[in-house]
Amino acid sequence: MSCRMAKWGYSQDMKLVFSSPNSTEVGLLQGQLEVAAIPSEWRNEAAAQVLIGAPFDTELWVEDADYPAALELVRAWRTAANAEG
């Protein structure tokens, strides 16, 4: 899913790499992306917090060029989380 909404303040050419109703998960994953030097941005954080129960997950987006590496990191993070849980 590529995003081209620059007029709304979003960066162009970005892809959704992760979403969750739990913003703590999104924050933990964003930290992992930062360690890997992959820039990312949150979306829908305010809507997810204000409209509890509404269908707004907090989203984590990365640049198109970083998407393959970010997706691999997300997969590894999920595998580790499932092994712990």
C-alpha cells in the first residue's frame, strides 16, 4: 500500500509496514526500526487514542526503499513476540 498524500502532511512514497490497536506495540517496533536506521512515522495515533473502540489502529509507515528491510524486521519481531507469549 503506497501513500501519496503529501497535501495532508504525509511523506510521499511510503508503505504501511505494521498496524495495531496497541500503540505500545507500535512504539516498540518503531524503536527496533530506529536501531536498524530505518526511519518511520506513526499515523492514526491520535484517532486510536481518542476514539476508543473505533476501527482506528495506530500505523507505522516506512519509505518505499526501506520497506523490504522493515518488513523482514517486523516478521522477526512478531516471531520473537509469539515465542515469548
